Amino acid sequence: ESEDRYRALFEESHDAIYFTRSDGSFVEVNPAALRMFGYTKDELLRGRAQQLYVNAEDRRRFREEIERTGFVRNFRVRLRAKDGRELDCVLSSMVRHGAAGEVLGYQGIIHDVSARTESELKLRDYEHFTRTIVSSIHQGVIVYDQELRYQLFNRFMEEITGMRSEQVIGRRATDVFPHLVENGVDALLQRALAGETVQSPDVPYSIPATGRAGWTSALYSPHVSPEGEIIGVVAIVMDTTERKRAEDQLTYNAFHDALTGLPNRALFVDRLERLMRHTKRHTDYVFGVAFLDLDRFKLVNDSLGHLAGDELLIAIGRRLQECVRLGDTVARLGGDEFALLLDNVPDATDATAVAERILASLVEPFIADKHEVYITASIGIALSSTGYEIPEEILRDADTAMYRAKLEGRSRYEVFDRQMHERAVHVLQVDTDLRRAIDRNEFMLHYQPIIDLKRGRITGFEALIRWQHPQRGIVPPAEFIPVAEENGLIIPIGWWVLEEAARQVTAWNERFSPQQPLTMAVNLSPKQFLQGDLLDQLDAILDRTGIDPALLRLEITESVVIRNEQRVAATLDALRGRGIQLCIDDFGTGYSSLSYLHAFPIDTLKIDRSFVGQIGFTGNNAGLVETIVALSRNLGMAAVAEGVETAEQLSFLREVGPQYAQGYFFSAALAAGEIEEMLARDPVW
Ligand code: C2E
Ligand code: CA
Ligand code: CA
């Protein structure tokens, strides 16, 4: 059993175990010995122990020792492996005796300590090694003493500071680099000295001599002596220029518009917030927000393409920047919307002067994709003196003022005032109510008689919508039609009007069977006219109401026909093809070009009531009525004078001779019941 145990030890040991004869020749060796020296068992058994020695002297000392005492313990010796490697070994050995006490040879155990010796070697050169690392790594290494004087300043530090180690060693950090104080590094060093490990923020550096510049960040740790005392600070300094640059780029992107490079909405609102805080502390400080929207930008985009549109936006951004002062901000909020932050405008005229400069600067055409492009803008201005709590409020009011500028005819600016706010709130309320009005059947039609001046009799009516608001009573169309135009509700409302009016006139013609069938004029909004399914909707209504199309007169405004698009012409032709009559409403107020009158199948011109109103006053507009009547006659069209209020106007019109007239002088627009009474009376003028 014990034999077995020894055998296992012998076989498994990591140290070499051997038995030799007196002459040193091997009797037995274990597997570890074969691994250690790289020989096969046969090779070793044919050799002698002394052949493994690197120095004969070691062997001699070994023999001397073992012969004297019978054993050697922890004998340090260099042995050679088969491949020539020298192994550092610790050898313990003892004499083997035979049964009669005679010497048989030796047995021993060899431990290879080469690995351990190597690390001891490194340890010896540690200082040199450390110096090498410290001077060659691509990070700054600094050691400060307790007074925060430089004790070590490695090569990397020399590179990024442009200072040589000799110039700084022994001097206080803040004396050598005063900017460390303003960057808060001084305070961090003090904390490290107190035992904390702290990371500095990114600190800029620049060496004028080499032009090298960038950012560093350092980790400061207390320098602790082997005795546990804090004897200074150790800093590892990293060049963070690349990371900082990437971060800065990301931050920049997050706050700037990619196309124009201008600040974006986020940055604009951020600066706006800052100014608002400033006004809280400085009550006499006033700033302005200008909201700018390009007029008809979509037209450029659609006709010249997006690339040209982009070019235009970039150029406009540049011009805007030329119009403002240094402290002002020009931002692009998106699309064709820009916003300006006008710093310190104590007087409203300081802000409007900027708007005027902008409008003037837009007079010069832009070059976009080799085309000359003329563009105008509508500008709304809000001033902080109105008193705002949050940025959204002032932006909203500038927007409202801009919207006002658009309504007032574009290419202009408006300054926000209280009234405008009330109007904006009102529009919002109308919008909400209007959406309900359709479902609740709150609309009704009034009809204004149109008089055939030759016969002095009613020839037909114009249908005019009325809104019976549950709280506000009858709301005139001027108040809600523009809102409905804006939000698109005009389309369903318009179809309802057309159907109702067509049904009504058909009923009246049946009931009163006048000498000439009554006509019905219906106002068609531009939005409605440009609807893709206009003809389908119209056909369905003609079908459902059974109205004779020849009795239907659609009133459209010049703004529709002036577009002179293929689509408009085709639609007008299709309407005419159905026998429907077409009338230009508010004629004379729109565009100066009359060329469209020849191009389109128009039946009637309705002279705007502002011209009719001039009759009887000395002015040159009354003459316009004559001119329009003459024009219509030349073109083979009928003329209608609207807004006739006095007998004087009527007699003038009778001389000039438009075929038709309508106005309060004859009758206001009335509910169907009242019209029926009138039709029953069959009045003559
Ligand atoms: P409009 O088409 O020019 O309609 C004529 C307007 O002049 C009507 O105002 C009418 O009541 C008013 N009026 C009539 N005679 C006189 C007069 O002698 N003197 C004066 N000062 N005014 C007179 P209303 O009904 O308030 O309509 C205003 C505008 O609303 C209309 O102008 C029209 O553009 C629009 N509108 C009315 N109903 C509809 C509709 O059903 N659809 C669409 N799209 N627009 C409508
Ligand atoms: Ca009309
Ligand atoms: Ca009109």
C-alpha cells in the first residue's frame, strides 16, 4: 500500500524526482523530470546527473556537501535542458543506502524556479521600467507634491503644454498654468490632496508655438506613501480632443438646422427662455420675437424643385443675418418659417426697423438653381413688454401677428397687440363651434333678390349663408367663412349651400311659375372650386335636386381664374358644358390683368359694391362702374351691380345700363319665408 502511495507521488509530482547510482548515472526518473529537461526516459537513463549541470563548480560543491553531510537541501543550481535552455533550480538530495548500510547512490527532487527568478529580475529593473512607461505612454502623468508643485511631468505633458519638464518641476501648477484656476482644476487638486479621486471636466489647451490645440481631462488621485500618508497628488491626463469634438458636433447638430446652419427651434427657444429670465430681473429690458413666413414659397418648391427651394432657403437665411444686429438670433424653425430674436428693443420701432430692413432686403431677387426668384415674406412681431411667462406664448403671438400680416396682403409686417390676441382666440372659438355646426344643422340660407333693371322685376336670387349660433344668434358669413376656408370646412358647407339653394329655387319655380324662371346664384369658395371631385359632387346635386343647370349661376372670384391653370380652364369648360352660368364676383377688386376674361367662358361680371357705393360721390371710382359695364358689353357678358343702396345709385345705373342689380335698396337677403311673401306680391321697381 505504501509502495503504491509513493509511486503515485512519484508519478504525479510537478517537481523532478530521480534516483542515481554513486557515479551519477540515473536509475529512475519521474515524468516531471522528463518534462523539465525535455529528454526521453531512455535518453536520461543512459546519461548521468552531472551532464545536466551548467557549471562544473556547482556539481563539485554538491558532491562535497552531500559526501560531508549525507544530504543537501535547497541547493541553488543552474541546470541545462536538452534544447539548451538554462533552468534555475532548487535541488534537494540525499544519499541512498543499501540494506547493509553501503552507499547505493543518491535520490533527489528538483524544483524549477526559473519563472520566479524572471519576475524577481523585473522587480530589480522596476524603476527603469516605470520610467520607460511613464515617458512613452500616450497619456499625461503628473506627480505633485503636497504644495502642488510638479515632481514629475512626463513627455506627453511636455507635448501638450509645450513646456519642458525642467521648466516646471518644483513650481506650483497654478503658477505655471494660470488657466487651471479658472477651469476649476485648482479646486480639484485640493480635493485630491484631501484624499478624494476626482475627474476634471474637459480643459482646453493650445500651444501657439506648434499650433496644437485641443482638450484634456484628468483623473486626480491622492499620492499615498507606503506608510499610508498622502504625500501629494498623482494625475493621469488624457487627450479628449477627439471625444470632445464628436460631442460638440452632436450638440451642434442638435441645436442647428442642417440645411441653413442657423440655430433651430430648440436653440431658439433656449435663448428665448434665457432672455425671458433676464426680463424678470431687469424690468426695463425689452426684447422682440419676429416670426417670418415666406409668401408662396411652395410655388418655388413646386415649380423649380426642392434643390432650388433649398438654395433659396439658405440664401434667405444669409440675408436675414445681414439684417439683424450682432446679439440677435436668426433661427429656422422649419419649412419656410424663420424666427428672429431681437435683443434689447426698448421701442417698438427698433423692432419694426428690423422688419423693414428685411422686407427691403428681399426686394432684390435671389438666384436659385440659375433662376431669378422673387420672394416676399410676412412678418409678425411680438414684444416682451406685453408680459409673457413662457416662450410659447410670445412665439404664438408673433405667429398670430404674422398671420395677420398675411391676411393684410402679405409682404408686410404686423406688431402684435391685445386686439389681435382677442381675434386669435375668437378664431379658435369659431373653429371649434363651426365643426359642431354642420352636425347640428345650424346653417340656413338667406336669399337676396337680383333685379332685372329693364323689367324692374326679380330675376333670381343670391344664396347667402347664415349661421344660427346657439348662443350668439345669427353670425354673419364674414366672421366664419374665412375660418372655414382656412380649416377646410368650407367644402362640406359649400356643398350643403349648393344643394339647399338648388332645391329652393326649383321649388319656387314650381310654386310661383313666374314668366321667366328664377335663377339662383351660389358663391363657390376657391377651395371648393379646386376640389378634385367638384364635377362629381355637382352632378350628384343636379341629379338630386332636378334643377335646370341653366338657372344655376356659380359666383367665383378672380383669384380662382387668375391661376390660369389647365385644370381651371378644363373645369370651367365642363361647367359651361352642363349649361351652368359663371359669374366673376367682386369684379374689379382683384387683379389688373383682364386677359383671363377672353380665355374663359364667363357669363356675368358682378361689379363690386365698393364701386357702386362711390356713385353720387365725387371721385373717380364711380367712373369704374361705367367702364366695367362697357367692358362686359364688349365681351358679350352681362353685368350685375351689387350693393345698390340708394335711389340715386339706381338712377345712375339705369343710365349706365348694367342688366342686373341687387342691394339693400331693393331688399336685403331674407329668409325663405319672407322671400315667398315677396314673390307672391311680385313687386316692381
Ligand atoms: P358676396 O358674395 O359679395 O355677397 C354679398 C354681400 O353683400 C352679402 O353679405 C350681402 O348681404 C351684402 N349686401 C347685399 N346688399 C348690400 C348692400 O346694399 N350694401 C351692403 N353694404 N352690403 C350688401 P353677406 O351675406 O354677409 O356675405 C358676405 C360674404 O360672405 C359674401 O360676399 C360671400 O363672399 C361670402 N358668402 C356668403 N355666403 C356664402 C356661401 O354660401 N358660400 C361661400 N363660399 N361664401 C359665402
Ligand atoms: Ca357673391
Ligand atoms: Ca360680391
